[in-house]
Amino acid sequence: MNQRTVHIPAIGCEGCLRAIKSALSGIEGVQSVQADLATKTVTVTWDERTTWEAIRACLVEINYPPQE
């Protein structure tokens, strides 16, 4: 199992959190997505069926690029 927490400056409301959770949850292999509006962070847990690169690409595609 892999886990990563990233800062996403574009998060501004609960709708942003829902959009991120929905998009990432649709990726095969993503086990959990926790998003926090106050800290503008997202923590993703995934297994061997996906990669961080695929998760990051999804975030960029939906206009929530992580700041790394």
C-alpha cells in the first residue's frame, strides 16, 4: 500500500473536495481519498493497480494540480 499527502492550492470550497474525491475514487487501485479544506491537502492511499503518476495526472486533468 502506498500513501501520499499533497498540498493543492486550488482547493477553495467543499465542491472542490467532492470533485477531487470523486475523480480519484474512480481510479482503479485507489483505496481512500481524504481531503481537508482548512489545510488544502489531499491524502491518497493506493495499491499496485495504479501509480502516483496516474493519480497526479488525474488531479492535473481536473485542474487541481498538486504542489510538490
